[in-house]
Amino acid sequence: MPAQSVDTLSRSLNKGVLAPVYYFYGPEDVLKDEAVRAILDKALDPALRDFNFDQRSAAQLDAEDVYALCNTLPMLAERRVVLLRDIEGWKRKTKGRAEFLRYLQRPSPETVVIMVQGSGEDNEDKELAAGACTVRFDPLPAERARKWLLHHAGKLGVTLEKEAAAHLMRSVGADLGALASELSKLAALPSGEPLTAGQVGELVGVRHGETLWDWCEAVLEGEAGRAVTLLPGVLGQAGISGVKLVTAIGTALVGLGIARAHYDRGLRGRALEGAVFKTLLSVRPFGVLGYREEAGRWSRWAPAWPNDRIRAALRVARDTDAALKNTTVSDERGLLTDLALQIGIPSAEAA
């Protein structure tokens, strides 16, 4: 079956509609696990779950195991649920897989089967997808990841000030697994007043105002001195590399190009921000902050960034990226310092 969206799946579950077979794939494992829990909550009585729920690794099943798992009748309930993980390890010529493909032709009305493919294999298995309700789970855009963060924090009893939530997003990004891990640490703190950005920064290990995004802002706002000062601390953070910093700058420069194009058409203020925001919604890029936040930043910077300056900065970013990927170059900090100075201080020609 054609892959449906996560939102469509959520709406069908809210209506109490359950498919006989689900196939989940894609890179976002956290959302897959949440969908599995939602199906379990909808399909099974908690008091009888132990009797009517089986979870197995698909690669370890032979034909008899598959038949028994999928056709066993529920105990004192309307249905049972079978969760098959590691679908990507199910080789095409195994007897277990062949038996399951036969089952897909006439699935049991008393059983809900959920197949979950790990994020290590991104491609859809067309044979399995043909007979199942198929859902692809992609990473959430920053706007929705922020909503997920606040919702998940509420379930854990963690209250975040607005700046604290923003700082956590800036520090960790839209990676739901990383956000969940940091929230579990915050949940261990004594409950009380809402957590501040400073408290979150101490626990996460990234001080407020010293994230990758703060460094990018300093470069693009022409504060080359602040960018150079921030650089050692930013490079020392987990998961940060010179290439990642250059990639973030490159994305922002492309965004600036969009904002400048609307600016040159005569748009200003809210009209400019609105046009950039609509462009972001149509493109839906990853690796950015919230779309409204980015639209505001790019629109604010657009007057100082004529097209010649944007093109020159993109050339600097390209050359720095190539140098960083050259194994004979080891001065990462020096290359990024040079980038910050060249981009942050416009040349007389560009000005």
C-alpha cells in the first residue's frame, strides 16, 4: 500500500480504526516507538496485555513460528498484537519470510501485526509494504520537534521556561532521541520552579548563548570578534565539527538569498517575514531552527546582505568546506576563524 503520513495514522487511531498489519520504516525511531505504544493502548486491555502481546525479532523466526504468532487466537479479548522488530534482517529467501508473505494475503482478523524496520535501513521493503498499512517516519521539522519537546517534558513533569526550551533545542537540535535523553536527566532534578536556560545549559553542557546557532548569528551579523571568541567552546561540544559549522553557515546564506530576493522585490517588515516563512513551508528544509524564527532572522539581516556579498560568502564557505575535508589540513579552528573574518566583515567591493 502507498505510505501514509504519521498524521494520518494518528487520526485513524484516534477514531479507533486498526489495520490488520502495519509496516513502519524510516529514520525516526522515537516516533515509531510512540506509534507502537499508541496501537497497543488502542488494541489491548492493559490487564490482559501480557496474555495477548508478543514481541519478536523477525530474523529469528522460522515458518512455524510465524504461523503460530500470527494465527493464535487472543485470550479473553477481541484481538492480540504481534510486534516484529528488525525487519531489515529478514532475508528474502528465508522460510519465515515466505510464510509471512502468505499470511499477508489473508491476515487474521483477531491479530494486529506491527512490523518495525530499524533506522539503519532507509528503503521501503516493497513486498512487505504491499500487504500492510505502511507509514514512513521522517525526522520532524524544528517547529514540530519543539512541540514534541514541550509535550514530552509535560509527561515527565518537567517545566521549562520559554528561553530554556529554546536553548535546549539550540543545543541538541531536532533529534528526538537526544532531546528525550536530555529531558530524562532534567526529570531527575527536584521538582519546583520552571527550569531556566542557565540550568538547562549546565546540565546539557552547552552554556546559554554559546551554541552553534549563536556562532552563526555572530558571523552573519558582522560580529566577527564575538564569533572568534565563541569558536573554541562551540568546537568543543559533542557532535560539533568544523564541517557542521560550515554547513550551518551555508544553509543560512541560502536562506539569506531567499530573504534578499523578496527584499529586492520591495517587501519589508511583516510582509517580508511572511514571504520567507511561506517559502520555508513550501521547501521544508531540515537543519534549521523553527521556520518562523529563521524567517525573522533572515529578514532582519537581508538589508545588509546584497546578492554580491551572499555569493562571495558562499564561495568562502565552499572553499573552507573543501579545506576542512582535506586530510592534510589539521587547523580546523584557524580555517573557521578565517571564515568568520571574511564573511563577517564585508569587503569594500561587496559593500
